[in-house]
Amino acid sequence: MFSIHPLNSITLRQSPPFSNGRHRRIQFSSVSRWRRVQTKAVVSGGDNGGQIQTTATTKTKTSIPLESNESGEIEVKAMITIRKKMKEKLIDKIEDQWEYFINGVGQGIQIQLISHQIDPVTNSGKSVQSNVRGWVPKPSSVSYIVEYAANFTIPSDFGSPCAILITNLHAKEFYLLEIVIHGFNGGPIFFPANTWIHSHNDNHESRIIFSNQAYLPSQTPAGIKDLRREDLLSIRGTGKGERKQHDRIYDYAPYNDLGNPDKDKELVRPILEGDEMPYPRRCRTGRPPTLSDPFSESRIEKPHPVYVPRDETFEEIKQNTFSSGRLKALFHNLIPSLAATLSSSDISFKCFSDIDKLYIDGVLLNVEENKGGINDLLLGKLMNQFLSAGGRLLKYEIPEIIKRDRFSWLRDNEFARQALAGVNPVNIELLKEIPIQSKLDPTIYGPLESAITKELLEQELGGMSLEKAIEEKRLFIIDYHDILLPFIKKMNSIPGRKAYASRTILFNSKSGILRPIAIELSLHQARSSRRVYTHGHDATTNWIWKLAKAHVCSNDAGIHQLVNHWLRTHASMEPYIIATHRQLSSMHPIYKLLHPHMRYTLEINAIARQNLINGGGIIEASFSPGKYALELSSAAYKNMWRFDLESLPADLIRRGMAVEDSSMPCGVKLVIDDYPYAADGLLIWSVIKEWVESYVKHFYADPNSVTTDVELQAWWTEIKTKGHHDKQNEPWWPKLSTKDDLSGILTTMIWVASGQHAAINFGQYPFGGYVPNRPTLMRKLIPQENEPDYENFIQNPQLFFLSSLPTQLQATKVMAVQDTLSTHSADEEYLGQVNLQHNHWINDHEIMKLLNKFSSRLEEIEEIIKARNKDTSLKNRNGAGVPPYELLLPTSGPGVTGRGIPNSISI
Ligand SMILES: [Fe+2]
């Protein structure tokens, strides 16, 4: 991309940073006296006002004197590290040669050092400018990392460089990893970038890169105050126009892009915003409206990517070798191939061995139906593909849930265990009173009382009275009645979909085994539509009970996907990320804290809106709510979502699964000790909290520093009023006045992005990959004695059960999606780990010590969780055929591992 060339000239910048690119330049001679150094140092400052000290990470240090020459000038050197494409195509190489001729060697990049001091002439930061000199060989096995150099001669009173302006005169963007300035007392100064530098042709503004010194707004050195403000203004944009691929503008838009009314009336979807259908905001793309509806945004068709700010796009390793490639293969090749192969005979599984065949024999995909695309299938470890004479054979891996115990899914205690240790362990609640009351409007939805009675429950309590069971906190409920009932009639009008709104009562016996004892299924508001089922002991009631449990599981799968997974993690995080970029400078300590927890989320959410949750997308096709899926998600946001209850301890207390107890580490005691998600989650929560509190305390020494931090206050206000606009008037938003307030808010955000998402996301295939364990939809209601289907059920209950489950096509599609969504990318970054490329993200020695402590604590937790999984007294994670609970083990390798907590939501 760039070539070696002697430095031509150095200029002293005399005009403010953005003055239409016209800077007065004063020429300085430039004689380089530098040789390449491999210094890696952390420059420490903390909140000490920016004093520079070298700390422990120096590997090989060459003495770098700060000495002026006879003219009173100092020579410094900038080393610029750029990441090229890992797999460079011939066309890229040709383009690089073309750049050589167009720009001349070494003329393609200009950088400008900005001092912390004000230049009294210009009243902005002192500056010097240089062209990048040329390529410096790097003894590295990483062929795509390239270093360039630029020499500067600066006045001896220049001060310390705190920012760099970089201008890319090439026709192509490039990825800047970091710039290191050598020549100042105390060692090198790092400017971590990890950003795409746009071409001057696309945008005439220079990019501003700040040093790795964190500053609260009030601490910003005078020389870079303007740049701090200008960079934020540039990121916010004007709110107008269609975003271009090279933009790095973060802005908000409502969910008005899910439908495709221009294509088909059936694909009209409501806009999710306002009092009736509130929803978090997404990242604005500015695409034009549809022709049919001026309020809906037009969709973008492949191969054009959906806009996300440039630095939010997947890096090449994720893009080409793994997730993005897999996602594309999944959406554009595999699923169409499955449809082509199975649609003409889209039938039920006829016997359980039909399901087993998916793992043993595989699905023979019809290559003829999808020539070209099918050959590009790029699948992970779990779904193996083989070429055979008849086509391409797709084999699914045996999911964890049946690998150890082929029949566990049939047992009641396994059904209950999955409510505590499965992929959706966040809906079980303590049952506090009977009768159970609905909160729905009785004038619309009928009697408020559930049909589950005291007498019925006491038959299942083994002689214990209901009062005693409630007093001893032995009764629990998974209650999907109120969230689903308003949608059931609409859902059941969709061909091939039949659902109930369910309530499930569970009993925790004295032996500590939780099991379901009653299931209420409601079809509509009339009391006559409510039926209560219990286990039963004869053959018929036993099969009916299995069907009732399957209906509960399909309710659970829908709520899990649309509420707990999509809404509460993916969608809710998006506004925090947008606000963080718009309101917190990249030199703000809270920006630096949150940065690892924002990686890839905007892009994966954009891909999901394009292919998963869109009108006619895979979620609608595979889950019971069908075209009402996102309306249901919006209803949950309207009625249930509260920021203050997204903290793990608060959520457990809300559900009655824990009580406040100041003697416990997180201030709560679990009602069921053997609740693996909560027990392990509280460990993770507590170390995140400890890390965040120590970090906040370090940067906010002054008692008023939280309230006087103008960027932080604007950030929090924007999250409430713009990002979660429809909830802006809710009284439950935490205040942001103290360090504790800030720590609480940040701990919740980091928990949601890391532990909460990991617990909810990476078990999707391990638990859902066996359809009978977790059907995503049901196709038949439970037959009643007076109905025609009843006799079919009596004659062959197994066939009736299987014919109620998703069809073979529906099942194989959703299994493929679950497999992909459960997959860790090879470049995944896990909680407590710092990517080597980002190891200069902050220059504070104290913070690095705190981060090391955080990492060590996570390593300890890993051992604690492993020990728990070996504890035979913990029957929800140990026992014959019982899989250990590993979803909150912090680390993982790539692939579908059922473990590992990434820093951010990236799949
Ligand atoms: Fe996810």
C-alpha cells in the first residue's frame, strides 16, 4: 500500500484543526537520527493531570533522549502500524501500485501531532505535520501487519503530544492499528486507534486519534479541548441523509425497517415506537422510505451491506472465515437448499428415529435446486457436510441434551431443571399466592383468576398444605399467560400454528428436586378455554401431560428468543452503544471501560434485522408468534422491561428467586441454592461490580465529579431520552449523581453484554438442537374427547405428538440457525481478556493492575464453577446423564462449546 521514501518536509500547523484543509505551513529541515526500536511501554498518568511515567511492560528499550539540536529543535519519530487484508487479492496489489503512481511514494498519509499546550498565536493546540515516510520491515510472523514511519522536528517547547490528526490521501481506506511516538522523556507515547481511516476522496476531514491517556472532560489539556468536541460532533452527524459505507456516524432510528410493504402486502409490519408499541432505538441508516409507506424505511437487498458505522463492521477474521461467512451461507445458501430439498415433502417426523437420522444419516441436500450457492456452504464444526453421489449431505451434531441421556427430555425433573440451568433460566418465579391473578384488563380478557386451585395443587404436594408450601417457598411458576394471551387468537390464525398461553406450577420437594405439578393452558379470555393438566398416571393422561409440557416449551422458546435474547440483550444494548460513541470522547475513561463490551453488536443486530427478525424472516417462520413476533417483543418492552431490574440481583429479587441478605457477597441469598444460572451468574456479577467500582473510584476522585462530568451526564440523558425514548418518562431510571450510581449503571450494562447474553445465547443448539426437547412452535392443540383428532391421538399418541411438533423443514431450518447463533468466532474476546492489538487502550498503571485482578478473579471463578459441576449434591448440574452447567464458564475455544463469556454481544 505504501512505499519507502525519504521524508520530504515537516510543517508546523498554524491554523485550527478543521479549516477547510488549508493550513499555513512553516518548513523545517528533517534529518532523521532514529533507528527502529521495539519499545513497548505503558505511559502512566491516571488522574494525575497527565504526568508521564514509564511502567512495567517495556520489552526492549532503546534509550530515547529528549535533546534539542543547535536550533532548539527536537527530533521525534512516529511509528504507524497498519493492518492490511489477511488475504490480499491480486486486484488489491494492483491498486496499491496504482496508488504509488498517483500519490507518489510516501505522500499518501499525512499526520499532524497536536500538543497538550495552546499555541498563543492560533489559540489552538501547537502542532507539527509530517508525511509518512515509508515501510519499515517488522520481524513478525504476522504478514498483514505493516509499520510505517514519520520523522518530526519539533520546537523544544512543544510540550507533550496528546492527539494526532491523520489524513489519508489514498483512494482507499486503510485500517490503522496504532501510532507510537518516540522521542519524549518517559518513553514512547501510544495512540491506539483500531479504526478505519477513510480516504480523503470520501471525506475531507482529517481523523483525530487521541493518546491513550484517559481524561475526564474537565481534565482535557487545553491544546486538545477543541478536538475533543469536534470529534464528537463529527460522530453525531446531522441526522440527515443516507449513510455511506465509509461513514462513522452514530444516530438513532425507530424499528421501521422490518417490513417490506413494497414487495408484498403480507410483509407490512408495524413501526415499533410510541406509547402503543414502544421499543429501543436502532442505529440509523437513513435509507429512503418505501414507496407504499412513507414512514417505513426501504430494505436493502444483497449484496449491498446494511450500514453500520465503519468501525462496527466485523473484522476480516470474523467476516471471512467464520461468523459472517457462516451467516451468509446460512441465510443465502443452506436455508434455501433445505427448503428446496424438503419443501415438496415438508412433512412431520413420522417417528423419533426420523429425528435421530438428522445426526446419523444427515439431510441429503438437493444440489440441482441451488447450483452455485450450495457449493459455497461454509459451516462450522457441528454441521458437517459431505459430498456424495446424490448431492451434499448435511449432518447435524448430536446436541448435548441427548448426548448424555437419550431420554432425559421426557422426565419432569429435567423439564424443571432446564428452568434453572437451561438456555432460558430467567422466567421462573416464586409463587406467592393462590389464586393466581392476571394483570390483564378484565373487561377485555375476562376473569382475573387462574383456574389452578388450591385443591388441585394440594393433590400434588405429597400431604403438605398449600399454605405451608408457600410459606416454605417451595412453589414456583413460569407464567406466560399475560404476555401471550393478547396474541393467541392472532397466532392461531396463522396456518399450521396452534399455541396456548401457559402457566406452569413447579414444586420443590424436601429432597430438593424441582418438578412441574400443574400446567394451565388458555386459548382465549373465556374461562371455559382454560384447562389445567397434571402429570397423571394412566397412559392417556401421561401422553396429554407430555403434550402440555411441549406447549409450555414452545411458549418458552418464543419468549426466550424474542424477549430475553433479542429484546433484553441485543436490542437494549444498541442504544447504550450509540450514546457512548456520540457523547463520550474516546479519551473518556468510561468510553474506554465500555469499549470492549460494544464490539460487533451493531453489525450483528443489523444482520439480524435483515435476515432473522424481519418480516418473513427466519424467526417469524420458525417460532409460534409468526408475523406477530416483534409486536410480542414490543409488548414485553412495554410491560416488563425496566433498566433498574436488568441487574442480576434485582432481577432475582423481582422474581422472588432471591431475598436481600447483606451478609451475602452480592447482597442476596438464593431461595433455591442449586440454581446454576443464578449461582454462577452472581459470581460473575460480583467480579464485574468489583472491577467497575474500582475503575470508577480511580477516575472520579472528587465527590462531585460525576455530576460535573458534562459528557457523562449527556450520555445518560441521551440513553434515556433518545435511545430508550419511549421509556423516557419512567420513574425507575436510576439517577446518575454519585460514583455508586455510575458503578451500578455500568455493571448492569456490562453484565447484560457479557454474562447475561452468554447464558441466554450459547445454549441454543445444545438445548434446542433436539426438537422434542424444545419445539419452537406447535402445530396442533391438545385433542379433547369430543374432537375428531382425539381418536387419532388414542390410536397413535407418538405420531400425534410428533405431528404437533415443527415439520422436518421447520425443524432443520431452526436447528441450523441455533447452531450458528451458538457459535463462538475464532476472534472472540472473552471477559477479562484484552486483545493484544488493544493492549495500549489505556496508559494507567493502576488500572492495569485492577484489570489483572479482574482477570485473576475470573480465573478463580472458572475453577469454582468446575468444582460445583463435580459436586454430587448439586443435582441440577451433576448426576447420571446430567450435563454440567457451563454456560457461565468465562473462557471457551471457537465453535459451539456451550461455554464462554464474550465481552460483547457478537452473535
Ligand atoms: Fe445473541
